[in-house]
Amino acid sequence: MFNRENKIEKFKDAETIIGASIKVKGNFHGQGNIVIEGSLEGSLKTDANIFIGEKAKVVANVEAQDLMVNGEIKGNVKVKNYLSLGSTAKISGDIAYSEMSMEKGATINGQLFAISETEKKSIKNSVKEDLEK
Amino acid sequence: MHVYIYDDYLNKTRYNKAINRMEIRLTDLGLNGKIIRLSGIKNIKSAIQNEMRLGAKTIVAVGNNQTVNRIMGAIIEADIYSDFQKNTLLGIIPIGNDNSIATSFGIKNEEDACNILLARRIERIDLGLIGDYYFLNEVEVESRGTVINLKDYSLEIKDKGFIKIINLINDKNNPINSNPHDGKLDVYVVTKKNTQSLMRLDKFEVVSEHPIIVDGVIEVKSPVTISVAKNKLNVIVGKNRCFQ
């Protein structure tokens, strides 16, 4: 989903783009790719991928398949596949991941957990259940 | 049988030439039908319902966006519409200004519209529903201070700009590839700080202190619920329509 320049390759394919002028409050659960450039308070889940832009502020627990972070997250993060932290990423919370890359300058204030295959499935199921509700 | 419904404003002499061209073309193509002029009718719904009872298969709105919206509302709110849903079609012959709906359907002018009626290319499309009012194209509202409420979350827009809630685009160059078959409305926000947002939603409430304008002609009061009526209307479209 992400290219080397930390941008979404298929930006046009994003189901949801939350621009810098938008503030989201509540439980934001989507099905497609999500781009967050604005602010969000609550929870953020998708069964696809999430891109958090440089100026974005997310105060929420975040769950996704792939997650690219360049902004700030205050909350726990669960990523089924690949987590990429850009140089401006700041995460305050625990992180569960399968694979991860981190650029110089990124900061994490929390614990890191590598997730097992069983946990991967449970993440996928919990997202599906939320979407079906 | 075709029923042609002419809007009031077409009585003005400046539209005579266009009306004549259209009527000649319809005659040439063998598409003549009954003509109803809205200026002489108080209750458009009952008039259209009567025509549907009498077997009208195609109702053609002759006029602009406002004409189409009035006639479309009358067709789908008619009690008998559900019985005849598969048969009753809406056609459009655009005359004058404010014809973005015809543009969406790939109809350029009145003569082109006649050819499209003859070709009879039919699409069954979603409609937007704002309050009790159906719309084809889009709803627009100033973005600053407007809040969109959904079941589980809300969206608040901080900066000046506009919000477009799109069912059907009227410009092929529009970056939003809106599709009136997907059961969703595209909520597109562009601010003066040049930030863009896009969400695909099916039901939500809009709260705003600014006017909420439907298809460029009608103002609706806030707060209002907006949703999608899926596969609600059969329309005759041109091959150059703005959607697939």
C-alpha cells in the first residue's frame, strides 16, 4: 500500500479521506483504506489500511491491516500486517504488530508486542464484528 | 406512450425556437406524445399519477433541474409507482439554464435529448433523499461550522469552504468518481486552505447555520437527515453520461 516516500500509492482508492480541517469524534469504523490528515478522538478501525498524515492528531485506539504513521497517536495500536513509522511519528500507547519499520526521529512511548497468527485472526474478526453491528 | 411535461417558464417567447426545434425533431423520430403544461396545473402529482394510470411508459421532463426534480418527486411518490416501477421511465429534454442533471445523463441540448429518447438507453439509479425531498445530483452547504452526525461518530469542519454531498456528478473531470449504483453518497469537503476530504456515507444528519442547497435550486432547513434511496428511479440516459 505504501511507497518509499511514505505516501499512499493508491490515494484515489482510499474509501475515506479525513482532511486537515476535519475533526472526528466517536468510533470511526470503516471497510476500505482510510487517510487521516485531521484530528480524531474515539476509536479508529478498518479491515484495510490506514495512513496517518504528518499533522494528524489521533486520540484513539487504532486497528488496521497495514498502518503508516507520520503524525501523532495517543492510544493503543494493533496492526495485523505491517506498521511503518515515519520520522515525524509519535505514538503514546502500546503497539501490537506483525512487521514493523521505524525511521530515525520517530518516537514510541509504550510497549511493543509481536502478534501471533491467532491474534491476527482475532483482530480481523473483531473488526468484522464491529462493521456488522 | 410518451408524456411530455413542459415547465412554466417555457411559455416565454425566447424559448419558442428551442421548443419548435424539439417538437419538429420528436415528430421526425415518431416520438410524439401527450403534452402537459405545468402552468395550467395545480397538482402535478395527481396529473402524473393519472397519466401513469392511463399507461404512460415514459414521462419526459422538458425544462431544467427544477423541472426534473418536481417531476421525479411526483413520479416516485405516486401510489401506483411501485406497481409500475419497472415500466415507468424518466426522460429529460433540457431547455434554458441550470441543466446539470441533463449533463450528468449525457444530454447536451434539446435535439440531442430527442435522439437519446429514441435510443432508449435505460439505467436504474439511486436517488439522494434529504428530508422528504429526493435529489439526483448534489447537496451543497458552506463547510465552516457545519457538523455531520452519523450513528457512531460526528464530523466537524473548522475552515471555510464547501461541502458537496454527491449522488451523481455532472462533470466528467470531477475528481470524485461518484456512482449512482453503489448505495452511497460521496461527501466531498474542500476548504479555502486547500484541504480535501472524502467520505462515502449512506445515512447521516447535517447540522448547519448556513443554507443547504439541493441541486442548485432548492433550500432545505437544518438539521436535516440525508440518505440514499437505492435503485429508485429508471432513467433514459445518453452514452456520454458522467457515470457507468
